[in-house]
Amino acid sequence: MFIVVGVTGGIAAYKSVHLVRLLVQQGHEVHVIPTDDSLRFIGLTTWEAISRNPVTTSVHDDVARVRHVALGQSADLVIVAPATANTIASMTAGLASDLLGTTLLATTAPVVVAPAMHTEMWRHPATTANVATLRERGVLIVGPADGPLTGGDSGPGRMSEPEDIVAAALALVSPAPADLDGLHVAVSTGGTREPLDPVRFLGNRSSGRQGAEIAVEAARRGAAVTLVAASVDAGVLDAAAAHPRITIRHVETAAELGEAMSDAAAAAEVVIMVAAVADYRAARVSDHKLRKEDGPLETIELVPNDDILARLAAARRDGQTVVGFAAETADDDLLGRARRKRERKGVDLLVVNEVGWDAGFGSGENAVAVIGEGGTVVAEAAGAKSAVARAVWDAIVATRSAH
């Protein structure tokens, strides 16, 4: 696919380097059009190296090929990320003051815009009206997310993560198969938190992104989805919350997640446990903050939590498919442990992914193997978590078709 990525003058431009990289890795031909202001953040050399195509900002370059309209005419998809308030205003007014502006006017391809600006600018009536106008014209607006901004501020205005933008953009031009149409799916995501006192908890580093992508992909394929979300990173649930076929239920502890998944599983044909669930909880939870002056806290007694996945698998009815996820640190027996876990849990499929300090949790990418009947690796996938979600659903659909 021929994809044009417009990059405008905001600090979030650094994220767009990864966005372009994701698109190139998926085999697309990517042409970057930076504005002059954006080059203060990321230079031409970087864009040319990442996109593997020449980059210019001028309408006067390559005049013989009429480059200032040729890129727009050739594009199958145009993504503007980040899109500043000024760029959004210019798009609304139809200004063609630079190469990006002329390209946007010359294209008939779908356009995706990922806003990035301070909260006050995002909430300004002018920006609100401009975004509404773009939406009326068919432009897909992705984000912005709610989170930390430049200068210590926080709030809505943070550019969505590259993986989310890529997934939304490609979904716009690559309709998903309707192989889940009419099904009800229950998915868990995020990391549970087990309280020690009103202030502290036992938790984990799960961002919730993979489970959110699993839910969004199911909805794209036609399913009605109940997404049970424990603790997740800011912005992770934005796409799921905006989808009309996804209902989100928020929980915190393993016990709450287990109850919510049992409720959701009662009406679901497919149940997927992606959440990172605490194996243990504190035997006693203090009603007040544990303080140093109260004396040293030498031990914390832990008791095991219920094995939610095994319970869901044991309770499954005819025709229901139960899928588990296993996050494992790397060693020579990773697949062996995954095979044994699948047998122990009694699930139809077990998706194992390697995690570490810089892999799996908190990352926008993942690498998984899907273990099926007899310990067979029925699928493998690596890359953006949206791509992994597609591969996992392909494996689930194939398994259900075979039974």
C-alpha cells in the first residue's frame, strides 16, 4: 500500500518515527511529508532512513512530476501524526501553503489525523469546531489520549501511541473478515492490584495493550465484546471505549476480575484471559497506612488467589472456546512450560509470550506462539500488538472451525 505520513511541528513527532517504522515493517511503501517546523524536532535524514524514500518539504522540488499533487494522487492512505492545532485549522480551511497542504487537497484517499497539543488548545472552541468539521468530511480522528504532556502538564491532548494509530488507519482501508459476526466474546486485560493497605498494592507491569487490541480486533470482525479491564496505561482503552460493540467493565483485584469474567463468560462463545492476574494476595489488608514508626515490616504473608483461567476452562460449555495467555521470561524450555501450562489449565489454546525488562509488558510490540491440541504450535506472530491480535484471532477461528 502507498501511504503518505504527514508530520507537523510538535514534540510528539518523535513518536511518528516508530509509526513509520511499523508501516515499513508491514511491507507498505511510505512517503513522509514533514512540515518545516517539524524538522526542528526530527530531521530529513531520519525520515529518509526510516521510510527508505526521499523526503522534501517544498512544492518546488521535482516539479516535472508535479510532486505537490502526485503524492496525494498516488496515496492509498494519508496519516497526519502528530497533527497540531494549527494543522487541523489549516486542513479545515483547505489551505495549501506547503507540500503537506497540497497533498491533502489533492488526495481522494482516506485521511487519518492523530491530534497532539496541550489540553487548553484541544478544548478550545475553534479546535472543537475544526475537528467536528473534519469528521463530517470523513476524516478519521484517532485520539488524543489523556496523559502527561510537555512541560509537566497532564490531560487530553497526548498523541495516541503509534500502534493504535496504525491499527485504526489500516482498519479503515482493510476491512476485517466477518468471521466473528454474531458471536459474544469475553476478554480480560491489564494487571490486577492486590491491596496491602489503603495506599500500597502488589501489582505488575502489564499495560493492558494486548488485551485491548484483542478486544478491538474481535469487534472489527463482528463480535459483541465484554472487555474486563484491570489496571491499564493511560490511553490504552481509547479505541475500545469508542467502539459501539465493546462494553468495558473496570475491576481492580483478582477476585473482582474473576467474578466479572465468570459473569461475562456465561453469555460468551469465546473467552480469552489476557490479563496479568496476581497469583497471590495479602493474607491481611491493613485499614490504615503501614508506617515506619509502627515498627519494621519484616514479612508480608501471602495467600494464593483463585486460578481464574482453570476455573473458566473447567466450567466451559459445549461450543465455547477458552484461550489463555502466559507471560514467561526467556529460557530454553519456554515452549515446554507453555505446553505443560496448557494441559494443566485445560484450555483450548494457550498464547505464550516472552517478557522481560524491555519486552512484552509496557511495549507496543509482542512476539507470541499459540499452543493448541497435543502441544502443537498452531500459530506464531511478532510485531505490533494489533498484528498479534489478528494472528491470535485467526488461530481461534481455525480451531473453532476444526471442531
